[in-house]
Amino acid sequence: MNGPETHRKAECRSKPGRHPILLFVVLIALFFAFSAWSPPLMYSTLAEWHESWQRQLLSRVCHQQIDRSFTKGGVPLAVCSRCTGIYTALPVALIVFSFFFAVLINAKAYIIRIFAIVSLIVVLDGAGNLLHVWQTPDLIRLLSGALWGLAAGMLLVNILTIHRDS
């Protein structure tokens, strides 16, 4: 298939700005990253953190156990260390992969497998902690969350751009 339609598809793949839904998803991811990281910058006591809008918002998706969260000045981030990795890596992955379509086009066959494997690792680690089989250190939780955020970002960019253009 040659002609204007082929040229239009190639042009659309090369210009992330042509994907307003992706831009919207990036903005939402950046908002959640800000929400996760901002409490130590905005509050000075644990009581203030407990009443914060960030904790209230993110309590729907994270257990927010203080002993599993990074703190600064005695005030924890709004989410646990694993969710911190997710909320930090997801917008980074969305932004980076939205500009590198060629990487995703070449890895198209592997993206779902990568996401599934990383998800399995996170679920197994979470289950092991929940069942008290092991206790994962916060740095490992942060890294596993970051891997999941990167894989989720790669999958989202693939779904929102490449599949739509094909």
C-alpha cells in the first residue's frame, strides 16, 4: 500500500503531538507522580500528612503503610515504596516511549510478554510480603514498582499510538 495513506501513517507515528489521548494520559500520570511525591514538601507533621488530599486521593490504590514508605523529615510520601516506583516511572516511560516509536514498533511482539512477566514479578513479591514468606526491602520494592511503571508505560504508548495508527 503506497501513496498518501502510507505517508499519513508514517507521519502520525513520528509526531507524538498527534495523539491527544496520549498527552492526556501523560498529564494524568504527572499529576499522580506529583501527588505521590509532594507531601514531605507541603506538610511538616504526620498529622498534617494524614489529613492531606494526596493521602486521601491515593488511599484508594495504595495501603500507605508508613513502615513501607519513604519519608523526609518524618513525613512519608503519599504512597508506599512500590507505588512510588510506579508513579515515578510511568510518566517517564510515557514521555520517553512516545518519542521513540521505532523501539516499540520493533518490540511490538514482546510488549505484552514483558508487561506480563513484570506484573507476575510484582504480584509474587507482593504476595510473598502479604503472606509473610519474606520481607522485601524498600529499595527492591521501589525498583519492582519502577519496572512495572516502565512496562505499563510502554504498553500504554503502544496501545494509544501504534495500534491506532496501524
